[in-house]
Amino acid sequence: MTTPDLRALLRAPEQVPTTATMPSAATMPSTAAAPTAATVPSAAAETPTTPADVPTTPPAEVPGLPTTAQPGVFSPESARKDVPILHRTVNGQPLVWLDNGATTQKPRQVIEAVSAFYSAANSNIHRGAHTMAREATELYEAGRAAVAQFLGAPSPDTIMFVRGTTEAVNLVAQSWGRTHLGPGDDILVPVLEHHSNIVPWQLIAEETRARVVPVPLTPEGEIDQDAYADLLSARTQMVVVSQASNVLGTVPPVREMTALAHRYGAKVLVDGAQAVAHMPVDVTELGADFYAFSGHKLFAPTGIGALYATPGAMAEMRPWQGGGNMIDSVSFERTTFAAMPHMMEAGTGHISGVVGLLAAIDWLRGFDQGAVAAYEQALMSYAMQAMATVPGLEVIGSAAERIAVMTFTLAGHDPASVADWLDRDGIAVRAGHHCAQPALAHYGLESAARASFALYNTSGEVDQLVASLRRLQQAGQGAGTS
């Protein structure tokens, strides 16, 4: 049997000949179980009538919301056709997935690439002399090169694979922070940060007797830039900031914040978990010393992510976890370590996850990223207008620059009951503190509901969300009010 070209398989799975050991897409349960778009009931057929004053089509003043493909214009349908799970039903209704801030759904190209890897190329990497080991290693390192290109990094050698953003932040806190933080040093952390960009710094600060200093927000939910400038000092060793907030959607001026931090000799870690799927990223332009993201927020599998570090920052990092793959030589007298980035990748990595991440990046780069970003902004504008027609609904945060995330409260209703109601209509949103309790506390809240959008969401799905929320308000006390 001839081994298929796995790189070609990842770029165009449907074009690779099927072999006895590689199931075709048609026989894979994960894709065969999903009905085709043609068999999915339309929103009009399955969704109760929308109230008359809820917009059912995008208003003329909101551009960029095509529902069918047009030359040179991004269409959500061009993405939806590739994502099998979007064609299922939930509680008898077509699925409306508005929980993309928690995780994104996976295109068939990713699903098939991971299946094909296990069917035809599964092997450990970096330590085998046989053909399949070489093939698996080539795929793994192709994934590293793809991530570097995707982030605008200068070299694949600046990319470390991790489980996700949380592990990446912990890695930096431990491998860089333990050596470079000491008593009286400051770590600046904006109030809008995710818990995974707060707690690791609290842990290392307790160990090193450094201080975690919160950077306040404005009433609009933006980082207070005057306060940030005032807090920077010669004591500042690290600044951490999300390129996009998971709860407010806020997009801070990261490049300017980074440049200012560098004037004081501080390092900057950028959490890109919520940004990478919504905007082009260039770590060189941002000036970030570290940049982290999670694959599952980027249409890739769970359990895989990446950490970028500049060569200068890498030179200041020390081993965090020990084991195989991260060593050069081992004896009881002395152990030497592999060169970066391998020194930070102890043990067997998530090889199939890297394969899936490679496929996801290939898939996403198949669309015009500028057109995708413009579409999502237009969809967000439409959603803001439509949600304003729901009595008692308040959107949290009003930053001038934001991604397509809407966190909201509904008067008289607990966020959990709102999410439960929407679920009955097949609409998936998230409710709770969103791992951002300080950001919610800024608005006097402990929990809220969140609708978060991606490139495959449509204005019709916004209409379904609005119609369901209006029915909840009309149902009154019988709908599970707080």
C-alpha cells in the first residue's frame, strides 16, 4: 500500500484516494451523522413567528451581511457548509451556536484530517528512524510553521506547543517569572482579564513576593489608559493583557500599551485566545514578548494551543516540566537541555491536535481575513440594533473597539434561566461569570448571559435569538424569573 500524502490530505481531504485503512468521509460517523444543509429545516419552518417590531432582515444602513456567496465578498454560508454540527437540531430546532467564546465548532477538514492521521500516519515524533515517524514529525513541524506564519512570527522556532492559553500563561509565569520576579516587583493585570491571566500571576507573586496590580476599567469597559500609564514604573516587570476580552469584547490598544511597557523595561504577555478567530494577528507589529492562544477557539481540536516568544524572551526562560523530548543528554551527574522551543515541550505532545490545528489554520486562511473581520463587525452592529428591541435587555460594556461578543442581562430573569429558555429553542449561549469575575464586578454583577459570534453565524440567527428573548419576556413569571 502506498502511504498517502498527508500534507495534501490536510489541505484537501476529499481529493485523497480512499484506501483500505483510511475510511472515506462518507463512512466517518462524525460527518455522516450530520444532515446536509438541504435537509435542515429553515428557520421559518421551525421557529415561531418573529414579533412584528423585531427586524427580520438586515437594515439598509448595516452593510456587509450577505447570505449568499458574492464575488469578492465573504459569505457565512461558505463557512457553514463545511461545519457538520451546524446542521443538526437541538430540542427539535435547528442549532444556533452562539457560544463561540467558549469553543468554536469544527469544519469537516479538521475532523477528517485528525481521522486520517490516526488512520494512516499515527506515530510518535522526533525519536523514530522509520517512515511513519518521519511523516508524523514532518506534520508536527509543518503545524509549527503554519502557526508562526499565522501569527506573523519571524520563525517557527519561536513557537511552543501547549494545551492552550491557560497552560501557556502558567508556563511563562513559572519558567520566566520564577527567575525574574522578586520582592516589590509589579505585574500589571487589567480588570477585564480572564481568570487564566490572573490566577497564575497571583500564584507566582505569592511565591516570589511580587505584587499583582489591577489596571482599572472605564465605565465603557475599556482599559483606563491614563491609569495604566500612571501604574507603570521601574518596578513593573510584566504586563499582561488580552487582545480581546471574552466577556466585554473589548479590543485594547495592545501595540501602544506594549510600546509604553517596554519603555520601563517590562515584558508583555498578550492573551490572544479570543482574538485569533476574529482578526488578523501580527505579533511582530504588536511588539509582544509573549503571545498565547488556544486551538479550540480557532476551529481546531481541544487540548492544543501555542505560545509565541521572542528570541530574547526565550533566552530568559528556564525549564518548567522535565522529561523526554526536552533534553539533550541525561546522566546522574548532569543533564543538558534541548534547544528552544523543544525545551518547553516535555513528553509526547498532542500530535493529532497539531494536525487538527494545521488543518484549521489552512481552512481559515482560505477566507479573506479582512472580509471575515468586516462581516463579523457588521453582524455585531446588526445584533446590537436587534437586541435593543428586547424590553429590559442591557448589553454590558460599550467599548469603541470590540469583537462580536454580547454579554447581557435581562430584567427579571436569572442568566441561567435565560440560557435554559434559549436552549429550548436550539440556541446555545453561555451563562455565569465567564471566568472573568473582576470584569463583571466592575458592573456590579456576579453573572450574565453571553452570545458570542463567529464567521459562520448569520443575521437570521440573530433574529431567532431576539425572537426567543422577546417570547421569554412575554411569558413573564412563568418563564423562571429570579
